[in-house]
Amino acid sequence: MNYVDGFVIAVPTANKQKFIDHAATADSVFIEMGALRVLECWGEDVPDGETTDFRKAVKANSDESVVFSWIEWPDKATRDAAMAKMMDPGFVDPRMDPAKNPMPFDGKRLIFGGFAPVVDIQK
């Protein structure tokens, strides 16, 4: 069964195009390493919650937008192998080099996790 890495990010709204450019460059690495799909979604209808919400989760400021993203992998083994390769100190790819493709957001407030699908309904 597929495996999914999910992300929520606070991105300065003024950096929308920089984020799109950054993601379009970096996300191709995941595809080359076996990901089936990468989806980056810019928040348009992200309501404030009473207890918690997406904005609170990433401590988004009033001048920031929330981005919800995920990477679909064919299985956890493919994902684990890709992540191990990318974390290897010998891995060099300019698309993932912060000096050449800087993150246009505060990476300390990015939240992420790996998820095993339990329900998958498709048309």
C-alpha cells in the first residue's frame, strides 16, 4: 500500500511565487527517487479554530499563508530509501542545496510526518 509524507508550512504570503519556484525545483528530486506524486497546496480557506487549527500548528503570522503538502510513495520502503539517500552526507544535488534553492519560509515551523493510509476511496 502507498505511503504518504505530509507537511504543513507557514509561508510569507509575499513569497508565494518564490515558494512555487522552490517547490517545483526541489520536488522533482522526490519524483526521481521514486515518489508517485508531490502536491503543494496554497491555503485559501483556512479558518481559525477555537482550540487548534492549521495556522496555530505552524504559528503562522497575519502576513503568512498556510501550505499543505504531501508526497505519495509506492510504499514505505521506497520512501525510507529515498530519505536515507537524501540525508547521506555524500548526497549532493543543487536542487536541494539551500545556497542554490533557499527555502522562502522558516523551516523551524514546518511540521511533517509519515502516514500509512487506512482508507483510500477513489472514483
